[in-house]
Amino acid sequence: KCPACKGPAQRETDTMPQWAGSSWYFLRYVDPKNKKSLADFNKLKHWNPVDWYNGGMEHTTLHLLYSRFWNKFLYDIGAIPNSEPYAKRTSHGMILGEGGEKMSKSRGNVINPDDIVREYGADTLRVYEMFMGPFEQAIPWDTKGVIGVRRFLEKVWRLQEKVDSKAIVNKDTERLLHQTIKKVGSDIESQDYNTAVSALMILANDFAKQEKITKNYFETFLILLSPFAPHIADELWQVIDNKKSIDLQGWPKYDPQLAQVKEIELVLQINGKIRERIKAPAGISEEEAKKLALSSVRIKENLAGKEIKKIVFVKDKLINIVI
């Protein structure tokens, strides 16, 4: 009965703000049609905690705080079996407008994905979003970058003309292929998608220089490309006479010996400014790297009469001499 007029009434149950639902939906998902409890206890025990929870950087603080609070509360009252909601939590960055500002209708800098797909294709949009920068950082949109990715995919499409099952195996290309398998696989796991795409571009450029490439090499390349550009990868997979979808293929395995990088480019800096780039053995020690850097003619010229305060070494990447 209505507490005011005492007439027949129905209680309003939808009284929580919208964010409340987002604080525990991952629990309800395991058993969404249960009318007796939040979710079946055994199903919750089987599926939770969430292995890896990824969300937008702007929601990290409050959403993470709320969802963990709700999970703790529900655990305390015995409604769920796990005290923690996630085993791992990461955040992804935002795509900003071309000027580096947050996209908004009022600024008129919103990019409509449908327009990009219409003009450049869905695969181009997917690959560009992965390639534009580190996954966790806010990165401004760049239409020139979109065009560059489109050209890369066009180059990949043309590679079908080079496929020849009788092609002679190029040893340098074989080594690069195995290094790319290792690189792309590990980068996907760590969400370093931009460097995974970069590795695929390097391999595609190498293929483009060859007169002919083996079918096996091209198939391996397409499998590596497929998580980023699934449509063109599957299309090319069929073009080179494969009947089953590329999605049904196992992930390529690399030979550890062939995948080993034997030589790296060591960047030599003074006060953060690049002065030279030199070839060095992969895994070079800090002491050996210092000797190489200090023996460089260009470094010696720039250090003349200067006092070295410290030397910063980043393994297999750079030496920075602070003066």
C-alpha cells in the first residue's frame, strides 16, 4: 500500500545510480538468469576472480575503487566466494583529437569510426589504433598515420604475387621471420601492440624486397597479422589456396636459435641528446657498452674538456653520458 494514500501501489526498485551496476556486473555475468540469488556460488567460484580486467584510464580510480568495495562487501556477507575481484587490472589510454585535445562534439574534433571504415577499411582502422602509440597512453589522432597504415596493408595485399612454393629460402629472411614470431607473440601478451605492428611492417618490407617468397613464410606472416587485420588476412589466406579459415590455425612457433637477436643498435647520448648510433652485440654488458661509447670519435669530440657526472645504461638500447 502507498504510505501516503494507503491505495494499491508498486514499490520502485530501480533506485541506484547507473555506475552501481558497473561495480558488480562481472559477478552477475556468470549466471545472468538466476532468480534466486546474485549468481550460483559454484559458478562464481569457477569463473572468478576475473583473470585480466582492462578499462579506460579515466575510470581507473573510481571504477576500480567502487568495484573492489562492492566485491569486498559481497564477500563479507557470504554472497560470493572470492575476496578480490581481479587477478590483474590494466588501463588503456584515450584517443585524443588531432590537436591533442579530448574529443568532444562542442570542439568539433570527434572522429567517426564509420567514416574511417568507409574511406580506408575496417582493417586499416584496427591496425592504426594498435599502431598509433603505447596502449596505456593518451595519443592524438593523426589522419596521415591512417593513410600510412592503409599503404602498409596495400603492400601486404600485393605480396600474394610473390608467393611461390619453389622459392629458395633466404637465410636472413628466415631469421627475421622467427624473430617476428617471437616479438609479435610476446608483444600481444604485454599489450605492446604498436611494436608488434612495427615488427610486422619490417617483415613485410623484407618480403617486398624478395623476388619470390615461400608459401609457408607468407602463411606464417598472415597468421601473425590476423589479430590486427582479420579481414585482409583471411582473404589472402584463401587467395593462396587454403580452404579452412585462418582463425582455425595454430599460432606459429619460433626456433629459439633463429629468433635470437645477435646484434643491436646502441644509441649514444650526451645529456639526453643523440650523438651517434653504433652496432653492438645483443646482451652487451654495461662495462663493455661504456668502453664502446667512450671510444667513439664523435663522443670524444663532444666530451672534450667536459666532466662526466654519471653514465646511464639501458640494456640493449642506449648509453646516456651526463656532463
